[in-house]
Amino acid sequence: MMIDFIDYTDPNTTLILLNTTVEGNMKIIGSIEVYGKVNGSVETDGLSSIYGCVNGNLETRDLIARDKSVINGDVSIIYDGIIGNSSNVEGNIKCRNIEVYGNINGDIKAEDSVIIRSSANVVGDVICRNLVVDQGAKFNGNVRLVYQFEKY
């Protein structure tokens, strides 16, 4: 795995537990771990670990969409993201770097690298500086490689 996260224990971690549904938008100081479901947008200045489902836009510092997680909305990541095996993202993604093992149905704009692993299925256009597509990956879209990325 290429992307490393600074893994620290954040005392300001919000947990959405399994079999819990939050209705409405959330603005979090610190990290969030979603095992249940959020029906609304999520904004956080920390790490977002998604094990369950977010039905809304997600703005975060870093993202780990764990295996079999679901995000239905646009995703804006300040730094780095990982989309795990069998995870589904229905929306556009903006980030610095992203590594995709799961499914994305939307465009990806990365300031630096996009890595599409062999288990991935990406439907959408990709704009980035560096692109890696592993043998066996499914990718349906256009690619634009840029050396000077415009800030979004």
C-alpha cells in the first residue's frame, strides 16, 4: 500500500455505532468512525473511517473507506484516501492522493496520485499528476494528466 496515514489516537473521535442511524448533517471537530449510517453530510477536520454508510457529501482531512462501506455523495479529502475492497462510492472525489481497491462511480480529481488496484472498478474521468492502473482493474473514463494542478 503506497499511502501512509499518521495514525494517532484522537481524543475527539465521534463514533456512530452499528445499528445506529443519524439523520441530519454533522460537523465534527476531530475524527469520525461510522459503523452505522449517516443520512446527511459529514464535515470533519480529522480522519474519517467509514465501515458503514454515509448518504451525503463528505469533507475530511483523510479517508479510509473500509471494506464493504458505502458513500453516496461527493467526497472532498484534504490529503489522502483509501477506498477498500467491495466499498462503493457514488459521487465525485477531490483529494491529494487516493488508492482504490473498491468501486467508484464518479470523477476523481487528485493533486498528485491516483492508484487503481486490480480489484477496483472505476467509472468516471480521472485528472491527476500520476496514475497507476494495475492489471485486472476495471476503468471506464477519460484521463487527463496534469503537471500543475489547479486548486479546487
